[in-house]
Amino acid sequence: MTTPVQHDPAERPADALVQIARRLHALPADRQEEFLRRLAETGISFARLPILPGRRPDRLPLSHAQRRLWVLWQLDRHSRAYHIPIGLSLTGSLDREAFSGAFADILARHEVLRTSYPACDGEAEQRIHPAAPPDIAWNDLSALAPVERETQLQALADAEAATPFDLEAAPPVRLRLVRLAEDEHALFLTLHHIAADGWSVNRLVEEFSALYAARREGRDAGLPPLPIQYADHALWQDRLLRSGEGGRQLDHWRALLGDEQPELMLPRDGEGAADEGQGTDRREAGVPFVLDDALGARLRTVAGKTGATVANLLLAAFLLLLHRHTGQGDVRVGVPVAGRHRAETERLIGLFVNSQVIGADLHGGLGLHEVLAQVRDRSVDAQANQDLPFEHLVDALRPERRLDRNPLFQVMFNHQHRRLSALDRVAGLTIRPLAGGPRVALFDLSLEVEEDDCGRIRCDLRYAADRYAAERVAAMAEDYRRILAAFAAETGGPVAAIRLTADDRMAKDSMDVAGTVPPKTASGAALSPATLFDARATDSPEAIALVADGRPVTFGALKDRSDRLARRLRALGVGPDIRVGLAVEPSPAMVVGLLAVLKAGGGYVPLDSRLPHDRLAGMIADSGMALILAQDSVLGSMPTGVACLTLNADGVCGDGICGDELDAGGALRAPVDEALAYLIYTSGSTGTPKGVMVSHGALARHCLAAAEAYGMTAGDRLLHFASFGFDAASEQILMPLLAGAGVVLGAMAESTPERLAALILRDGVTVADLPPAYLARHAEALAAAMPGHCLRACILGGEAWDLSLTGRLAGWTGRIFNAYGPTEAVITPLVWQAGDERQAGTAPIGQAIGERRALVLDASLNPLPLGAVGELYLGGAGLARGYLNRPGLTAERFVADPFSAGGGRLYRTGDLVRQRGDGVIEYVGRIDHQVKIRGFRIELGEVEARLRAQEGVREAAVVARDGSSGKRLVGYVVPAGDEGSGDDAGAGLVERLRAGLKAALPDYMVPTHLVVLERLPLTPNGKLDRKALPEPEVAASSARVPPRSAAERALAALWCELLRLESVGVTDNFFELGGDSILSIQLVSRARRHGLSFTPRDVFEHQTLEALARAARSDAGAPATSAAGQGLVCGALSLTPIQRWFFEEPIPNRSHWNQSVLLRLR
């Protein structure tokens, strides 16, 4: 065994390290592993050893960065995303012989520029070609008119940049020299990124200048010899990863990044192409801007005070920008490092740049200096661990594999010193860069920062044009300037205090205080539903206010009955903030009792007789009610111990005492605006219901605003459908009455569609407020039972619903509304009216009505940009007073409004939303419906929306359930009527849905199980009852399903061979089992030998065994190299690049290139 030379590691002389490196290089590959282990045991880091040219194996490996680019090239060989096009203007007398010789010297000097990358058994290797004179394409455009010359020059530049490389057969460099005039030429030098990086470009141009001048002047260029070649670096990198140093750096990054790899959720204006992949040619645009010199100088001073660099500060500001635009706390970006910190690589051309993931844990309470210190420390740590290739880190962390997402980060920050902009004269030539053509977006967003020699800082915020609008990115650029200005000012305040453009927008819009539908009564006036109802009854006493069982009740009669009962309640002590239980059925008694309590100045507490006895008893005890107003038909369901006043179905007291007989002490007075109007109990997270207190003024303002939003008039009749224990019941009673319209009773959640349709037609209903789940189930049955457009409007509310439902309702209703709101913000403070939408997707929840405000904020109560997902906060006039007997919970959910000068409040809804450019708010899901699946945080509402959007689905729900290997998603679907029935139909639907979801969602968001139900379970209020969703039948599916078809069996054998597994099932995921990009290429190669044809892209798009087997094309057992059919082929075929160039060139005599031969036949 060869043992390293023994020296004190801390005092190891340089020549001793060279000797150790030479001994390592001299060993055969099978003995190097043990040498590296013994080296680590002596305390010597492999990274300290010099890189030496040494024994090269027969098959030269690629570096890890090269392997990744080679895989991306395999995925899309026509992409120009990783081309490096360089255009140079050469002014002066050009010596073409010296020009060609200079590039010949460069190719001879740098092996990487004459290397191709063929594959053997799906694995690439470096093949270095002998040095040879360069192949320089030549064009002469000097005879053309100036305008035509510029057009042709640009066409040549575009063609050069777009022409794909054949990395397996040819070196990754192209040269084209174009003559424009006697003393003016253009050079197009195109490199593939697999052989060069930004540093290499500068090095190449510098060497060309030196070599050209030397050849022109007949002297030696004086360039120092290169100590190694790029292939030596690739071998060194492989040894580094096998040494202890590679493991140490990997441990550092694992600990820093953890198991979760959060995706940066920047708001988008477009989704891009559905099949776009990493490296696919997406157009890139940019917003350039320059920081003024005073700001730049101030930033250098601030950075210096904290021991940071300007680059650290600029990165910290960028992370804060992303934090404020997403609301996310864990923000990470990619940061390139040159990878040339070793003397051996400094002068090499090659791909040395490495990507590192640098981020910060941010929240609004942090100070700017704390953020800068975080970024400074993480950047220093990253520099100390920069040798670990990014590709190795990706393979170790195994993030979700998606073609449309860069792994680990989607946003890049690149800080560099001045790039090539101009060169001095070189041997009679002046070399200047030509303007570049369109750029290809490699990332969603990237900030390129450049410092020149004078200290000026130039920025360019680059973005994928198919995902972001120019206006959005321009606003981000402005916000970045503001954050930098805050750093420069050294205010010491928290990051949440920095005012960005979203704050300006909110101020300009006056926080939507006026909403979109102004109320009829001015803000601040004493309002009560009781007084507003009385005014309507006085104006139109003979108008129909109520229809029950086909029997009408006029406004005058309803006022008379409610006045009598109100006087009786006053006599019993009911007044401001006195709570009265109201236990009634859908009957006139319900309306009379509700109005009477309000007129007495008290607050009613709905008691649903269908609730469990213990829950009713708890509500009664918690509310402290001293009286229950109960309809005689439900009196027996009420707990004992509280005084009860009974009513018959018409709302008349059962004891015969009439309010008219009471003395003046029972006379009615106008209720107090802020006094309690109703107390309604909603489910609590602890299992104990919580009582929400709503005032008379808030209830009245909401009813007026809602009536205005829905266009209610005295000619309307609204169908009452909601359970009385649901706050929508109050709106369905009071909103039409305050508008002078009528209420129709008799419908319930249990009503059949035929019975409901008959009720609507018999009683002249014009507006119906129905649960989306009920409509989704019965839309077609209702349409069959009712003539076209018998309803003026239909209101849907209470839960999210799919836009496809509008098309199913359009035949029998006019306007369609979505009404949204939590009880704490008084029923439905947001309303959206559907237009001509017939597409799939969740219906928006609209805009604030009345005097409400709807704000989309982050966790620090900062306003978010349009399109960003944040929590919805509701404010303005019309919030509930809070929770009864729960001051702590009230303080938690009702927070001070930081944007209100009058000491207002905001209610935290817990709903995740985004606001569109037109002000409409879209519902995303619940904060408490976010779950982690395989380390990814996902929103169940997004998965539900995608599932509902699939063809053949009428209703859908998704829940997360615990399993033996962690949480799993379970989807429930109700098929559309034309999907058939039976096990076969259900299995076919599930298969189609799974395929559709996989095409639209990352794999971790696709439900593990899809369950087909006849209907979704509903609560008594008509909402989805998630707790009643059945457990999926997992016994059979939990076992691994073996391969079934010949293709599946062949692929399974290859998977086991490549991944070193004993067996695989048809639902196993290639990447989850340990597959990676390189193995996917090898899989493709080996599958061809078994007669199966598919591409590396197919492996990414069809990651399970059964999906890949379906995507594979069978060659009927023939090897991949079998000859193609030689029959007649018809159709158009595009020109090759050289053919296209030939026909675009202004060539006077094209026949000059004809080739002919004369044959004499004897």
C-alpha cells in the first residue's frame, strides 16, 4: 500500500504537496481511493493539493457542470439557450492569415475548444481532437447598400447564434468572418457553454489580441504555458468528490439548505408554454438601470462598516425585494461563482463557473443591518465551500424533477466587474463589441449587477417575457432602488417599514375604502335593520314582504306582528346587548322573531334544533341568554333551564299576550348602532364553538351594500335557502326586505331539484342564493324543470366553486354572482359577477362592497404586489365586534389597521388570495389547508382547482391524510353525467384524471389516491363536509404492483440494473428511486437495445414505470440501429443553416458552385 509522505499537516511545504499529488496521479484508479482515505486520516485536505497533469484514463469523464449541460442538450438538441454568441466589430486593416493563425494558436493551446462529447452506453466522455487550422466561414457583404448590408449582417448573426451544435461529433466552437468594407469586418464567434463561461470569453479575446499582434509583427506572443488542461480539472474534481473534502462540503450544504427546498412564488402574468423545459428557448427581456454615483458611494460606506462587500449588500437588497414581493420568509437565489480560485485554472478556457444557493431567513421585524450580516456570513461560508459542484448538490438533495423549473432556485443574482465593452487598438485593429441579438431566458428572473472601474453600478433586471409583464418588472426595479436607498440612509428601522410601490398603489386607491358598490346611506349615520325595514313598510304597506307555503304576508302585516312581539320582548327586559335565543323553522315565525328582537334593541342567537343537545347547551350557556324565543314545533329540542317564549308558525305568542296590551314602558326605541344585532356560533379550532358578535349598524350597512351589488328592487323575490344557524340566512331575510323586495320561504338543503323548481315557479322567485355544492349536483335537473332564464340572478356563496358551473347555469338564470365572506366580516363583504366565462378554474371572490376594504398583505402587514399570494385582511365599516368572552382570540384575529388614520381594525381571514390587475381578488385556499408533501409546501385549494378543471369532473375535493410514510394527498371526484358508471368507467376516469393532473402539476401535488363518489358529503348548511369523506381503499393499492406488459417488464429490468434494485412496481418513480439526469440518458440508450424508443425528455415527463412504458415506442424487437424504411417520403423539409445562408447571400453567379461530371458509356 502506498502511504502519503508524513509531515505536520499545518506546515506542509509546497514541494511536499506537489510530491503527494504526483504519487496520487501515478497510482492506478483502483488504488487512488485508498490513497485518498489515508490522506484524509493524516489531516491533509485534498483541496490543498495542486492540480497536475497526469495519467488520463482511456475514457475521459466530463466535469459535473459539463454533464448537466450535456444532459440538457440531449433533452433539446436544437435549443440555443446555452450558446454563447460573441459579435465583434474589427475596424482597420485585417490580416486574414494572422487572424486565422491566431485562432489556430488558441485551439492548439486549449484542448477544450477542440473536444467533442460522444456517448458510450448512454454516458458521455471527452474526445480531444488533434490541433488543426480553424474552419472559418467567410462572407463578403461589402458590395451591398448600407441598409441591405445591415439586414444581411443581422441575419447572419441570428443564424450563427441559433444554429445548433452537434456536441457528440464536433467541437463546441464556430467562427464566421464577414467583410463589410475594405477596413471593416465583423467576427461572429459562437461557443457552447459546455466549453466556456463568461471568464473564458474575456480570456479568449485577450489571447486573440496578443496572438494576432504577435503574428502580425512576427514575434512570440509571450503567453505563459498552461499548467493543466480542462480535462485535468475534470479528473481533479472527480477525485475531490471522492475525498473527505467533498463529503465535508456536501455536509455543509445539506445542513444549510435542509430537507425542504421552497419554491419562490413570485406572482406571474403568464404561465409560458405548457411543455417548456429548462433550456427551452424562452425570450428574455430586461429593465436596465444605473445607480447614481452618490448612492453607490454611500452603499460602499455602509457595507464597509459591517465588514461586508458591496456585492453582499446588493444581494441582501435583492433578497429583501423577493421577500416583499412574495411574502415568503425563506428566500433563496442562485449565485454564480467563477470557480477559478486556484492558480492552475486562472488562465484556462472552460466551464468553471459554479452555482451556489444563498438565501436568508427574513421577516418584517429584522433590521437592515441584521439582514446584511446574515447575507455576509452566508456568502463567506459559501466561498469556503465552493468546490462542491452544484450538480452534485442537486443529486444529493434530490429536489422534485421538473423540466420547467431549475432545481433548488428559480432566480439568479450575478454580480461582476466590468465585462468586455471595448479594447484598445491591436496591431492596427480596433475591436469593439457588436450589439447582441435576442437573449434566451435561463431563469424566471435574474439580476445582473456590474461595477465598472470607476465604481459605477449598472443593474439589469432580466426576466422571462412569457411569464412576467414589463410593467411588473419595472415596478420591481423601482422597489430595488428604494431598498438600496433605505440601506444607504441607515435609518435603523425594520425592513417592513420600507415603502414600496405596492404601498403607493394602496395609498392611491385610498385602500378601497369606498369599495365598488357605495351604500345608499352615508357612512356614520345611525343605522339599524329594524328602522330601515319600518321605513319600507310605512312606504309600501301592501307590498308582499313574505311568501310561505304559497301564502303572502304584506310589509304592513309583517311590521304589525314584529312590533307586537318586540314590545313583549321589551317588557321582558330585552334591550341593547341582551341576547335572545331564536329557535325557529323556515316559516313566518323566523322572520317575525328576528325582526322583533332587532326592534327591541337586542341581539338574536340562532339555535338550530338539528344540532346535538350538548352543542346547543354549550351555546346557550356561553351566550348568557336569559330568554329563548322558540317556535312551538321545535320547543322540545331545546335544553331546559332557560325561560322560553313560544311562537306559532305565524309568529304569534303562544300565551295569548299581545304587545298592544303592554304599557308605555314597552314602547319601541331606535336601536343603538353599535349594539349587538346577532351572535352566531362558528366552529373553533379547539373544538369549542366561538360566538361572533355583529352590531346593528354593521348588519344594516352590509344589507344595503349587498342589495345594491345584486341590483335588488321592489319587484324582486329572493329565495331563502340557508339554514338559520348560518349567517347567510340573515342576509337572505333582511337584504331583500330593506330593498323593498320579498322573501320566499320553504326551500331547504334537503329539497329535491324538482321541488325547488316548483317552488321557484309557483312563488315568483327572481333571485336565488344557493350553495355551489347543491348547484353542482343538481344543475341539469333544475334546468330540465324550469324554463329559460326564469331567474334574474343566482348567488353562489359559502365555498369555492369552479367556473365551469356558470355554463351549466346559464340556461335558466341571468346574472351569476359569487359571494364571499367570513362571519367576522359580516356575511359576504366581497362580491364578483360572472361575465362570459366558460373556462375552468376557481371563481374569483371579487371586490369589496359598501364601505369595506379588502387588502392582500404579508405576515408583517405589508401590502403585496398585484398577483402575489398573501393573506386577505378585511377592514372598513362593517366588521364584527369580536368574539364573545374570548378577548385573547379577538385581539389575535382583529388587529389594528396600520393604514387607517382613524384607529380602524382589520380582520385576518386566514384565506390565501391574490389580486388581479383589475382589482378582482382570486381565492387560492386556506392557510391552514397548506400541507407538506415530501418536503414541499402545497395548497390544497390549488390541487382541487386543477382537479375540478379536468374533463369529466363535476365536483372535487382534496384532503391530506396521514400514512405510514408521511402525509399523502387523496382526491375525491364526482363524475359528470356522461361519464357512465361501474367499476370500469370509474377506473378509466381515474386513469385519465391522473394523466391530466401529471401534465399540469408537479408529481408531489398529484393525489396518491383518487376516489370516485356518487356525491360529496355536505353539512346541514350545504357546504362540503370534509370530515365525512371516506378513507380510500388502500389495502390493495399499498402493495407494489408488478410489471404487466412486455414493455413494463423490459423497463423494470433496466431500472433494476441501473438503480441497483431487486424489484420495482409500475407506480414507482424513477427519480424517487435514485435516478438522475445522467442515469436517464443511460436508460434511453439501453432501452433502444431492447427495442424501446423514447427520449430523455420522456423520462422527465413520464416518471413512473407505467407512464414511461406507455410513452415508449416499440421497434418490434429490432435494435435501435436498424435501418429506416426506404420508401418514398413526401412533404416539405426546412433548409439546413448552410442552405438557408446560400439562398440569402447576394451571390451574382450561383451556378459557380454547381458540380458536374462527364461519363462516356461504351
